[in-house]
Amino acid sequence: MLSSEKIYKSLEDSDTIFTIDDSIENTMVLNMGPQHPATHGVLRLLVKLDGETVVSCIPDLGYLHRGYEKLAEHCSYHEFIPHTDRLDYLSPLANNVAYVLAVEKLIGIETTCRVKFIRVICCELARISSHLISVGTFAMDVGALTILLWTFREREKIQDIFDVLTGVRFTTSFTRIGGLANDLSDEVKKMIENFLNQFPEKLDECEKLILKNKIFIDRCEGVGTISKDDAIQFGATGPILRACGIEHDLRRDAPYLVYDELDFDIPVYSEGDALARFYVRLQEMRESVKIILQCLDKMPNESIRINVPKKVLPQKEKIYSKMEELIHDFMLINFGINPPVGEVYHSIESSKGELGFYISSNGSGYPWRLKIRSPSFCNLQIMPKMIVGSMISDIVVIIGSVDPVMGEADK
């Protein structure tokens, strides 16, 4: 965490994009957050103001730092799975999948087709759930409360699906190296179908309500604008990048699981402002519905866990009845999977952008190093470029349009 003295010195000496005109007199420095309700948890922004116009901004991260990357060095590859739930805690299933795909790439195994389809369903349900939170809280930040209640109502239906599928509603820890904890039952399949059948109409209601709100449009249109070049230079990904007119999505550009077998569009808008980012998320939810329906239709009837005894945990019911399975479980839990020496990187398109895991292995049962490429952290780099020149009231809108989750930013 930066000390206040160093941050204030940076503001005064800055000659980069953080400052519009250092010759401006009678400026004041405002410490916005982490107590501010619109800073999404523990984001702190130190802004220099000329009246109500922002002339300089430094985002300060680190208030929620829990050392997950260092903690991974003292966890086996299986033990670290529950920790991934707590990164982007609005999209835990997608975090599970991203991490497990990186581990499977490291040890050189591939799951069954059914597992891949179920993982895609999990990722897309997580995307819808995360975007519902983003759309609802963003509208609330701007002053439109009703849509928040409507989006939370739809998210509750997804949480009910997760409850039956994984056994819990929130921090799921559902994926396993080489498979899944449980299969997708007929009951869950029916729940997903029922949700998808009614969801587009509910989403249309939300869109019609908010886009007829002149105050909402005026607060968002032209606010926090970012160009294509700046978005690329700052490493922005996800809805922020696509709202700038760049059609980049890892599901299509670097396909994983079974995304290359599915038909879906990449929503793109060219304005690059807060309103465009709002539109992108709305359209992405509609595309996720299409993806999930295709997965339910194409999913084969196979095992949900491959048989690789020295790498993949056996099913619990087999542990209680077979000595060999009990021994394998004991060895994996106590000594780990011992992957080959080497390093891998694997990323997925999460709801907020590119979520990647870099793992360096020395052959032991624990990662030698683990680095998380969290989209919230990378996307927050662009905040000063968006904020400088805006009014102080626009800061709330800009933060909401970025949709950061500080659990993965301050990892």
C-alpha cells in the first residue's frame, strides 16, 4: 500500500496523464474511498480537484490484500481450488474453471466432453450472474434503484440453480482436477431450462426501464470515454475493450473447452463510454443464454471424471468401498499430484475480461510460483485516463462502468 506522503508527492510532481495542467492554482486533494459506498469495497482514489473538475487521479489498491498468490505456494493443487472462489466472488464458478484448466494443462490431461460442456454452462451462468450484479449496482450508483431489485431477483434464481448443482449457493468449489464434484442432474437441467425460458423477457423489462430514464442516459453518455489505442496500451480486456470497438474475446480468439463448437456473437460498441459498457453487458447476457441452450442440447452422456489415479481424485463413494481408491485419495491429499517441472499459463474470458493463471512447477506437490492475471486489477489501471477531465460526480459512474471486484484486484 502506498503511504499517504508518497501519494501526495506523486500528485504534486506528476507530469504524466495523471495531470492536465500543473500550473492550476487553488486545487485541492480529495481522498475518495475506501469508505465511499460507490468504490466497490476498498478502492481508494486520490484525486486533485480544480473546483469540481478532476485534474489528477491516482488509484491506490491493497486494502483487501490477502496474499493469495503466496498462499498458493503452501497449498496443494487441490487445496487451492476453494481459494479461487474468493477472487472474483461474484463469479466463483468461472474462477474454479480457469484455475483447474491451468492445472490440467500443466499435468497434461484432458477431461471428457461432458465435463467440458458442463464447465461452459457454469462459466456462462456465472457470467450472467456477475453481469446482473454489475448492471443493477451501476444503475443504483447513478440513481435508478428499481433495476437493482429486478436484477437481484433474477440472480437469486441462478443461485438456486447453483445450490442444487454444487450444494452451495455462493462459494462453490465445484470443479475438480480432471472433472467435476457432481454431475449435472435432470433436475438441474430442468431448472436451467426454466430460467433461460423466462430470462430474456425479464432482461428486456430491465432494459426498457433504464433506457427510458433520461437522467441515466445523460449521466452515462460520453462519460469515462476511452479510445481503442488507450484501451490496448493499458491492457484493458472484457466489456471495457469491446465497448471501445475492439472485437476481442478469448472464447472465440483463443478457444478453450468447447466454445469453438458453439455459435454466438461478440457484442461490440464503438463509443467507449460508460453507456457503451452498459450495453455490452446487456448483450453478453443474451449471448450467454444462446450458449447455454446449445450446451444442454449437445452435451453427451459420459463420465464426469477421468480415470488417472495418480493425478485425479477418485469419487467419494469408491473411496469408502475400494482399498486402491482409498490409497490414491490418501496420496493425492497428503502429497499432491507432483506435476512435471515446467510452467504454464491458461486464461479464460471471465465476466470482467481475461482471467489467467500462470503456474511454475518444480515437480513437488505444491506450486513453486502462482501468478493470477486478474482482469479487475488490470482494468483499474485505466481509471486515471477515464477520470481526468471529468466532474467529481462522474467518478461514481466511471467506477460502476468498470465493474471492479476488489477481491481479485487486491489478491
